[in-house]
Amino acid sequence: MKIAVTKLEEKSEGINELFRRYGHEAVIVSTMRAAPPADPAPLSRLAEMISKNKIDILIFTSALGVEKLFNIVKPRKNVRIVSVGPKTAKKVEEYGIRSEVIGNFSSDHFAEYLGDISGKTIGIARVEVPNPELVSSLTSGGATVIEAPAYRLVTGDSIVEILDDIDAVIFTSAKSFELSGFAPEYAKKIKVVAIGQKTAEAMRKHGTNPEIVGNGTLEDCLSQL
């Protein structure tokens, strides 16, 4: 099958090879593009706290967040670094630093994974999309959370132009769906896949019911196609 997948250009490494392993052809559509955060002050503040060794734990939910922060400052060896997914961890390693890897991202799972965080100061370099559930779960454990948008997502390419050339589309985030220009009637032409439950919920709110909902990984989505 010829399958479109919504991915930032900066995060598309290895996608073509992955799809070929499952017998499919990938068409990468960057419905979003990364841009500098609207307010650079929080990222500068986090970088300053890291330089002064005032951060105990650093959380990264994307490789791009790693790149944006580590291009400013690198933490000392005593800082605990937690990466969401192997690609994020790989980006951390490119800077000569090792991190713990957590496979699935959910607020409850994250807080449970970190263990006793009472009195700890946790830094999060992330996309400019708030995650109040994550912050709440960490602060309820007694931690102080310093959030810093490292980049924001703006509208990129529309998926509408390639609908006649693809058999399916995998939306990899709620934001990538919302910026794609996809309308409910397009689902009659192709198979529509949500990478996970949160993406599926966002799609349903806009009138599109995904035929397949994955467990948060492209591998699971591809195995169901």
C-alpha cells in the first residue's frame, strides 16, 4: 500500500525503511513545520537553571526538543534524563549523553515511572502545546516543574493534494491532523489511521472516525494495515 504519514521533516528519519519492512511505501507529509517558540524566555530560563545545576530531572518528549535545548546548554552528569521513545534517546546520545527510555507517553505512566520525586525540580523541553495533565501529575508527587516550549508547530503541507495517489493515511498526532486540511468525506476514499487514542479523539471531534487506532507506535499501525 501507498501510505501517507504525517511527520515533521526533522523527525522523518528511518520512516521509509520502516514502511518497506511492512511491505508498504511511505509518503511523508509535513502538515506541520517547526518554528521558534513565540516566547523564548522560558527556554532561556530552563537553560540557565541547567547551567547552574538547579535541575534534577530533564524530560524530553521529542528529538527536536533535545536538539533545541542542547544547542544552548548541556546538563551535568548528575542530572537524570528521561526520553520518550528510542528516537528521542538516540538524539540525546548524539550529544554524548545517556538517558533512560520510556516507551509509552502518558501522564500517569510517567509519574509512576519516575518514582519518588518529592522535592525534585523537573525540567521539560517540549513543543509549544501545553500538557496540564503531565504537569499536574508531577506536581502532585511533590515536584517543582519548569516547562519550556522549545519550538512551536505551524501549518505546513496539505494532505488534500495527494489523496488520489495514496491508499491510506496515518495521523501521528492530534495537531498534525488539525493542520492537515483533512475533511470527513475524504475518509470514504482511503483508510484513515490514528496512531493512538488521543489522536483518534481529536479526529472524532472533527467528524472523522479512524478505521484503525494504534497503540502509539507506527509499527502497530502498520501491522494492522
